[in-house]
Amino acid sequence: MKEEKVYVGVDVAKATLEVAWAHGRWPGANSVAGRKALGKRLAQIPGSVQVICEASGGYERALIQALHGAGIKVSLVQASRVRQYARASGVWAKTDSIDAQLLARFGAVIQPEATIPPEPEQDQLRELESQRRHLSRLLVAEQNRSAQLTQSALVRLSKSLRHQIQKQIQQIDRLIEELIAQSPKLSTKAHKLTAVAGVGPRTAALLLAQMPELGELNRREAAALAGLAPFNRDSGLTKGKRAIFGGRRAVRTGLYMAALVASRHNPILAAFYRRLRQAGKPPKLALTATMRKLLIALNASLKPQPICA
């Protein structure tokens, strides 16, 4: 007899966990003790339990690690998908309890794949790379802000702050480099990525951190995951303009700069970009297509090579 699948929704906040499933709901604490208690309680539910939660500014990370450690499947879903499902279901109110129930219903209807637990070094790399991007945004914001300052004291303070941010970015770069060098798996992948003209250590680290699935996807899946797949907009006799949307913004942003370099210095991609421009394609469209072609090439470079007999 097939084991019943039970979907449990968990709404994650900084200090609390709101849990709901078809036969009940209960509140909990987003703490070590609270997560441990949740794991024990979920283990008592008859059937195969799968927890559904959404990204919550990083507050969900400890919960996912704890549930994976307890042998419980977890699906981390996009908040926008859950919100669209709520609107389609006629649910407009929003509270922690309602959101938990909605996540449970979303899981039962959509049945998302379970999220694969990341390896420790992968998790560390993702955190380091995310912090680096955060500091880079702060640096740009402060540079823009400093151009408006007139008081000498504020100019000095701004300069000092920018120096500190730059110093931290350099320290994080060293930590990323050391982490990749110490991991045979990450270092092998990084070497293959940087072998492609236009891809430097920074872009390689970004892809390894934010798109660990690279090398395990087909070309369509890779393009869609990065938000580089053009989607149809047709209805009846109307043929709408194809456009990209969704996907992982951080990956797309990093690939933009890599494709910009590749369109000038990578022989294959430079020729591809020129053909599109000569065919009358706008620069932005041609560069987006180059980004997609670059990503597909990188995905192929990480695929396991067949063993010849």
C-alpha cells in the first residue's frame, strides 16, 4: 500500500514558526529548542511528511538544516508563486496562520520537488558570496551619496566608510578563494568555468554559489533557472513579443558583465553577437542572447564526460 503524502506548511519569522497541515496547526519558536521540537512532532505524523516553506530573508536556513538533519523532506518555494496561488484561490488576507495553511494547501496541489540539502562548503560559499554582493551594493550607494556631500567632515567620514567596505570585500574575496581551493569539487568546477573566455574568478564564484545545479540541467532548464529563457506571449492570431522574466537575478546580473566581456574577447560568442547585430537585432536583445548562449556553454562544460571504452 502506497504511503500517504502529508504536506505541512511552515510560515517562518525571525522568532516564531507557524505550522499548519490538513488536520491541525500549532505555533512554535524559531530557536534551537523550537526547531528540535518541531522535528519530533512532525515525525509523529503518520505518512510521508514534506514541509513547505518560503524564503524569509534567511530566517528559514536554520529550520531547513534542522529538518534535513531529522530526515524530513523540505521544499523551499518562491514567495511570489505562493502569493499568486493565494489570489487564484480567493485568499486576500495575510497573517502567519493563514500563510502556513496556504503553504500546506499549495504543497498538496502543486506537489513541488523536495529541496536537496546543500553540502557544507556549498552553504558557506553561498553565504560568503551573498555578503560580498551586499557590501558591493553598499559601496555603490555610498559612492553615489558621497558625490552630494559638501562638508569636509562628512567627506572624510564617507571616504573612511568606503575604505572599510572595500577592505571587507577584499577579505571576503580571500575567504572565497580559500574555500574553493580547499574543496576538490568546487575547485574543479571553478577551473572549468574560468577556462571559458569572459568568465573570471568572480563570475565563477557567483555561479558556484547561486546556481549549484549547473552541470545537472539541460539547456532549457538552465536558461529558465537563470531567467534567460524567452517565454511566448501569443493569443489567437496575435503573436506577442517574447520576453525573459523570473529566475535568479543575481546570476543574471553576473552573467551580464561576463557576456559583455565575452562579446568582445570570446571568438565564438563575439561572432555570435556580431551576427545578431548585423541581422538587425537591438544591442540589448543580442547581449541577452549571448548571455543565454554563454550559460548553456558553461552548463555543458560542467556535465560529466562520458567514459570511452
